[in-house]
Amino acid sequence: MQQADKQLSPIMKGEGPCDPCDSLPALFARHIRYGLCRGEQDKHELFNATALSVKEQMLDNWRQTRLNDNSYQQKQIAYLSLEFLMGRTLGNALLNLNLADETRTILNQYATELESIEELENDAGLGNGGLGRLAACFLDSCASLDLSVTGYGIRYQYGMFVQKIVDGYQVEQPDRWLRFGNPWEVRLPHRIVTVPFFGHTETYVDKDGKRQHVWKDTKNVLAVPYDMPIPGFNNGRINTLRLWKAEANDEFDLAEFNDGDYAEAVATKNLAEQITMVLYPNDASVNGKELRLRQQYFLSSASLQDLLNRYVSHHGEDFSQFSAKNVMQLNDTHPSIAVPELMRLLMDKYGLGWDKAWDITSQCMAYTNHTLLPEALERWPLAMMQNMLPRIVEIIFEINARYLELVAHHWPGDIQKLRDMSIIEESPQQQIRMAYLAIVASFSVNGVAGLHTKLLKSGLFNDFYQLWPEKFNNKTNGVTPRRWLAYCNPKLSSLITRRLGDEWVTDLTKLAALNAFTSDKAFVNEWAEIKLANKQALAAFVKQQCQVEFDPKMMFDVQVKRIHEYKRQLLNILHVIHLYRRILNGDTQGMVPRCVLIGGKAAPGYAMAKQIIKLANNVAHMVNSDPQVTPYLRMAFLPNYNVSAMEKICPGTDLSEQISTAGKEASGTGNMKFMMNGALTIGTLDGANIEMLEEVGEDNFFLFGLNAEQVSQTKSHYNPQQIINQSAALTGVMDMLSSGHFNLVEPGIFDHIIASIKEPHDQWMTAADFDSYRLAQEAVAATYLNQEKWQKISIRNTACSGRFSSDNTIAGYRDEIWMKK
């Protein structure tokens, strides 16, 4: 950006608005007077006026950022992701633009608090869990580090779903987050591109003797871009999140409509718009699988066409510098179909030969893997893809053939190795292994935590690591300190800034200086008072959302994340049952009263995860309805867990539950948010927990359970029934669960859960870790009794969280991946 200083707008130079009419108060007054057409403003009108005014404050900088980036003054990074879990935009924008105080003053003139206006904004329905929230944190860090990064995603009309709890069961309802519009987005009809599907391919030899391929009779879908601004922290850069909406070429068939066939008249429109209707449609059916594949190709094709159009508008069709000026970061395996799509565009549209197109593709693709679970790696039935994307399949076959020659040279005569490493899985129903495709074509393959990357190299992708060790690297995930401390925990942020200054907001390692204050009684007391105030706010939120009374004087024990067996919400519930039994048996000596909060969504087709939600709610009902129990234990399941909820939860949490089966969690980022806000962690040696433990020290982390190597070794002789028989505590828990105590009027509904715990092939090893977990929880309670010690450890957790800023992670991507090539 320094090179472009002469081109910067006055705002970007820090000189303030160049026209008084563009000041925030003037913009706000204009929207109130002319834009909303109401004499008496309600809060929704005030929110829209605020959001539109703040967006317009960014327009000059946004425009100038694009001018600079479109001239390729620095390498352009495209971050392709099916999820961007942005949460609410207003508060984050006000923080990064330093407009919060001015906005608060404006709203006070309308007898309105800024916080009440912020609460009116819907969370953007663009993601589900850690993958999408990581992408959002990365966009914030990229802009704050002055990097030219464009996020490419899908503008889902209904997002994932709104989770309701009815009789303890999850019920999915449409997430109508766009019902009142999105004031932050800008529709760009002049940047529409066309994405092809179906049809067939034909080949011919051109006048130069080259074989050419034509994809004909396609059913085309329009990809319409909607841009959202991503402001950097106080630096003038406004990056872009470009979201694609699917629309039909023709809205409807007028002749059919006039003939009275109304449904058929709009059938094409409806089929096109299905692509961007819902995040992650249930793929239990063939139709669901097809829709997911269409989403992934739609995102990849639209984004690559956009990148190429921008490049050609500046450089013409000379692609000799394309890979030097562009990198495409594939956020997990979902957008890996971008590999053959870039090849198609370069060859079929721009006439490049295979070798030149492959050189470009393999030098600008980079792949981040986020999972060790084989079922989460994209595999598409060959027949399905051949029908939907025939030209893409031809290119994948050619990539595979050429790549297998390299494998054959490396392992001569090893036919099994060729089968194991082939992109085309030779099974009764042939599958295309998309993760393999991404690895073959990418110059960088990274995991997202030290253990995760180690396991990728030694296990899941070991063959590829042996072939290309130089491709593999680690980039431990991080979270943005702006949203996850400066914004969501203002009281704690203010205390830290008073003691350390404000440089920590952009350099989280500065928090290490907090270690010096653990012996400062006044500081420790103020720290504890802030935590209590945050717990009071969280208790009010739980009461509002769950109708359960949490007492801020009790320990707040929290596990919020996607519901999945490997994350082991079930282990947490079993421990609640253990505490419940102790209380009923009068064994309360030295017991620390605690409130247990669990939250998260289960995928619509994930039956076991839904049963775990039901069990959590039934156990909570029995706990909370017994006056003998509630002085010691309370429990709530938070419905519709999302980003905005986490902003309230992590400042008020005492104990963070990060209890996944070792070797299953790639990284985790919720653990980092809790740590940053001073929560203590109980966890396994899994994902980023390992690095967190390294930073904070074993004395300040409640470790339990088998490690990844022990999990692997135990599988062959795992006997959970024997473990249950040898543990009086676990026997009691299982007996109470099996007795139907938590499902008195619904006999047998938890039989599947009970059987899964006793199953020798239970890969989550819930029974194996129960006693270790129980003992670690006893250590938690003993430490909590000594509040002075607890608060000192809390301070140390925040002080040691600097390593887990997404600024650090993105600096690693910048230096070791994006700018390295």
C-alpha cells in the first residue's frame, strides 16, 4: 500500500472525509430523512440507517483499494470457501473503522443505545462451524495486515437452519436471514458470469492441427456477485467478500405462463436458484449429493472466471505472469474442483496447451486440509460427475493419467500403490477422490495444527508426503483478537489497554506482559470482578434463551460447538449424570456448584448427533427440576448456537470443554476464543490443545485421556464393557442411563447411545476416557475452590494466547505460501 500512497483517497491518508456531506452524522440524517420514508423511526429503521451510513463511509476506501488491487500492485489472493461464518457486521465494522463512539453519540440523540441496535442485526447465514468462522477471522486478519485477499463464497438464501428445540429434539427451520435485506451487500450485475452444467463434449482438430474440446448443449446458470466490505483495523484497506447467487438465464417461459402452466413456466428459475438456497443440503439422497456437487462447481467456476476476467482486463491474454500474480487458497476439499475448472478455462476458453495450463494451475493452487475424518473428504460418484460435468471429468482423467506416471516411476511395479493413490478410486461404484486431486495440483498442502499436520503426513496422506515432502507444511489456526476480545469483551479489553496500551489489538503477543500482574492483588480483583459481570450477562442470556436460571456464583462449565460424536458432547453429559448421582446419594462434600452449558447444531441427516441433543435436554430437565440438585448443579442446552451467541458466551465462561477423541480434531478455534478471554481448559491432547498446553504450561491446563498414539494402539483390543465393569462411577452412570431414568415416558429412545458406548468398535472411545475425565474434573473443582489461584491461571491463559491470533496465522500463509512462489 505504501507504493500507492499517491493514489490514496484523503480518507485512506487519514485526512478525514473530503466532503462534510459524507460525514457519518450527515449520512445518517440523510438516510433517516430520505431513505426510510417514515416520520417516526423504529429501531429497525435506525439499524438500517446506521449500517448504510457506515457502509457509505467505507466506499471511498473500498473503491481505492480495488483500484490498487486491480492494478496488481501486490499478489492477489483468492480465498475459496463454501463457508464464511461472518456473524454480525456492524459492531466489527465500527471497531475496525474507529466509529463506535461517534455512532453511539448519534444514536443517543434518538434515545437509543448502540448495543440495542447491534442486537437487531441477523447473523449472516453463510456458514455452520469452525471452518466458516476461521474463514471470517482470516478475512479480518488479511485486511488488517494490508493483504490483497478476496473471499469467494456463496450467498445462501437460507443459510444452514435455525435450530429449535421441541420436546428435547432438534427441529430445523429455515434461516431467513435475508428477510429484511442485507444493508452491507452491493449487487454487481456487470460482473455476472455463466456456469455450465450437463450437456456433452465434442472434439475437433483446428486449422493448426491442435485437438480442441467443446462443451455443448449445456444448461447454464448465471452467477451474480454480491460484494460485502471487509475493513482492516484502522488502516484504510477495505477488502471484499464476493458471494455468488445463482439465477436462471430466463426468469420464466412466458408462453407456458400464458397457457396457464405456471409451475412449469418458472421451473428453470427454481432449479437454478436451488444451488444457492441452503448451506450443505442433506446429502443422504442422490438429489442432495447432486446439489452439493453443483454448489461446489458453481462456486469454483464463478470465482475462477471472475479472477481470469480481472487478469485479462489488465494483462490481456498473456498468461505468462498469471501464477506469479495470483494464488488460490482452497479452504478444505470442497472447492478442489477448481483445479480441473481452471485447466478447462485456460485451455478451452483461452487456447493454452495442456503443459502451459498445468504449469499455471499447479503453481497457483494451495490446499488447506481441515479434517482427519475420511468420511469428510469429498468423494463424488464418477457417473454423477460425468453426467453433470462431462468436460471436467475428461480433464480429471487426464490429470490422473499423467500423475500416475510419476507414481509409477517412484514406485516401479507397485500396482497396489497406483490403486491406492489414484484420483479415481477403483471400487464397484467408481469415485473421484477430490482431496487427492487437490494435493496433486497444489504447490502447498497445509494442516491446521501441529498434531493434525503430523498425522496427515504419517497417516492419511503419507503416500503423497513420500512423493512430495516439500509440499506439506503446518499453519496452526487462529482467531481475530478484534472480534474475540476487543469487541466481545469490552470490560476486559479496557482493563488490558489501561495496563498495556492498545498495541495488543494488532499484536496479541503483547498480552504476555499480563503475566507480570498475577501478583498484583488490585489487578487480580478487578479481573475477577469483570469475569463476574460477564457471567451475570451470560446468565441473563441463558435465562432468555433456555428458561434456566444460572447462578453467576457457580462455576460456568461450557461446551459449544458442532454436535459430533468425535467432539464428545456425550462424555460431558455422562459426567453431568455422574455429578447428578453423587448429589442424589448425598455425596456433596467439597463439591463445587457448577452450571453446565452445551450448545451446537447437528447436521440434519446425522441421527446420532440428534439423539445426543435429545439426551442433553432430557438430562437437563431432570437436573433442573429437582430442588435437591439445583444448589449444586444446573444444566442447559442452548438452541441455535451461532457467532453472536459465542460473543456473549466466551467472556463469561470459567471452564472450556475441549474433549475430542485424540487424533480426531484438526485444530479447534473455539478453544482459542475461550483461552483469549481467560477461561481455563479441560481437554485432551488433540488439535491445537497441544500448542495451547505448551504455551500456558501443564499446571494451568486440565489434561486427561488417551493421546492419539494410545487411541490407535487401543483399537485392536478395546473392551468398553470391561472398562465399565472396573469403574464404579461409570457403572453407576450406565445403570442410571439404562434404567430409563432420563426417558421415563419415552422407553428405549437412548438404547442406540448406550449400545454405542459399549461397542468394541467405538472409534470415539468414550468409556476409555471417562474415569480420566472425571478425575480431571475433580482437579478443576479443587482449583476453583481457591479463587485467587483460579484467577491467576485465568490471567495466564489470556497472557499466553498471543500465539493463537489469526494475524499470526495469516502472516505464516503470507510468508511461507502466498508470497513464497
